[in-house]
Amino acid sequence: MIEIKVPSPGESISEVEIGSWLVETGSYVERDQEVVSLESEKASLTANAPESGTIEILFPNGTRVAVGSVIARIDPAITEKPVSKPAPVETPKIQSAVRITPVAREIMNANNLSVDDIISGHRRITKEDVIKVVDAGKSEQFPQPELAMEPAPSDRHEERKRMSLLREKLSERLVAVKNETAMLTTFNEIDMYAVIDLRSRYNNVFEKKYHVKLGFMSFFTLAASRALMAFPQVNAQLEGNEIVSYNYCDIGIAIQTPKGLMVPVLRNTQAMTLAQIEQGIFIMASKAKDNKISIEELQGGTFSITNGGTFGSLLSTPILNPPQSAILGMHNIVDRPVAINGQVVIRPMMYVALSYDHRLIDGKDAVGFLKTIRELIETPVKLLDPSGQAERRLLGI
């Protein structure tokens, strides 16, 4: 028998939860075929069949097992799943013990009804049972309007299930952030007209060349990279009584998956083009949703971005992703009246939020960072020249 053991998701992880078996006991599996999805406190992973053969599953879905445990066995000698004959389907029979009152039988005969038409879990057919069936047949021919005041039947129930390891760990981290940081949030709003206009004019050409659609997240990721270089405190982290600064930007992009929220990290975004960022986001999102993301791809970020606008959020206070010191929150785009050059016009506006650890980042830096994001998004050409000196150099002044 060939054993299938729980692979290690990464250092410091000793336990996983069996999310779902992708095969059944007794089924034939091919070598390297994915047979089970596993959930750890940080990410999802799969285990493959080391050899071909017939599999025997040892633990059901939802079981928590230690890393390295044997969770299934494969018999390489059995190359086909035995075919079992389906059990014969028995036609339910009305037992002769059912009693029918004389009046009920008379009504049944008059309306050509049999016992099969009447019985529905009763042991004794009464006059009222038969009349109900007769009335139901008449109502089908001449349907009556439903009474508006008649209350609908109530289906009240509750369900309990254990939290997944991933959500347990997320809960612990969220509580720790609230208790261990001095988190504040500052807000601003951005006129999205320029970016929307840019997308509408060039999206088809962009997608044809790079095989990904041009989204808003890539603009904000590039803008955040430029702003982080201008405000390095926002890109720093606290380790004990030391401040750790970085000359690069590793930005985590929050992605909602069926298993929960994951934040894969794009490395060195300060050196990437808009197209490279868009392709990187697409690859990370695809891997996260397919449970192919690795622990390494979820670690080491210096800053994060989350977009509640995809779910219709107008405004929120995003929570920090420790040990990072700040996170940018995007929101829904809504047409609102704004004043431009003394005139009230309708513009596509987005509220943005920056949550930050006030122990490390002063309010001045947080506000300045968010204003820089706004300026870069409202004037996208500045993303190519964060200094804003291109026009001055062009004029030689």
C-alpha cells in the first residue's frame, strides 16, 4: 500500500484541516492526480497521488490532522474500481392493513380515486382526506387566488460548524491588530474621470497586447509604489523598538476567494510597469482562487491594498495587515456633483482610506501619502514622472 501524507505548508505550521476530498474511496486515481484539498492557518494546498491505483480514504472532510500524517492509502495492485450492481428499486406498495371508512370509499369511487391517490403517510383514510384530494383537483382546474393575509410556513433552523484554520488564524490576527497597534484612518476622495477615460480609449489595445484587461487596481498599485518612495515611513515596519525601512515596495493585493481573504504579494512594484503589475495581479488572483497560492507568495509584504468597491462598499476603514504599518482601501465609484473651476459638474468619484499605525506614521505623512495617491490617479501621466517636473524640463525652466 502506498501512503498519502499531509505535506508541509510551511514553517511553523503543524496542523491542517481536510477541506474536501476530490475523489471517493474505491476510485481509481492516476499518479500525480490531485486527490484532496487541505486548509492551513495561512493558505490552501493540495496533495497528489504518488502512484496510480485504488485509493482508500482514512479521514473524512473537516478532520484536523498533523503535518506528515497518513490520510489515505493507494493499492497499486488494483487498477480498476469494482463495478457494483445497483440495488433494485422497489415500488412502494399500499399495505392491505389500510382501513377506509365507507363514506370515504364511496366518495373515492364517485371520483375515480385509488388508495395511491389518497395515501400520504396515513394509516387510515378518512372522509376529510378524500375531500381534500377532490378539492385539490378542482382547484387545479379552477385556480383560486391566494389569500394575501395567509402567513407563509416558517422554516426555522440553525447550523453549527467549526471555523476553518484559516479563519481562526485570521480572527486572531484581527484581534491582535486592534489590541497591539495605534490604528487610525484618514480619508480622501479621487476624481476617477481621467483613469476611466484612459481605460475606455485603450483597454482593447492593452488587452490585445498583454492578454489581460486594464483594471483600476494596477493604477492604484503603481500610484502607491510612487507614493511609498516619497513617504518611506508608510513603507516601514516596527520590530520591537526598531524601525525597519525598505527601499523597495512589496505590495499585497487583497483577494476574496471561496476559502476566505488572501493577500498575495507582488514584489518590487516600484520597478514594474503598469502592464507588468496588471499581469502579476491576474496571475496571483487566478492562483489564489484555484488554491494554488504558496505560503511564500503570501509573506513579506511591506504595504497592502484592498478594494471593497468590488462589493459595492462606499466607505470603510481597512484593518492593518501585520507586521505592515499601513493599508490603502479603495471603494465604489459613484457619480457625484463636485465643484470644478467654480462650476458644479457630475464626476465619477471614489472615496479612499488609509489606515496606519500611529506609533510609526504621523498624521502629516498619512495625509500627504493619500494626497499623492489622489494626484497621481487624477493625472495618470504623472505616474511616469513622480517628481512632476516633466513639464518644467520640457520648457527648460
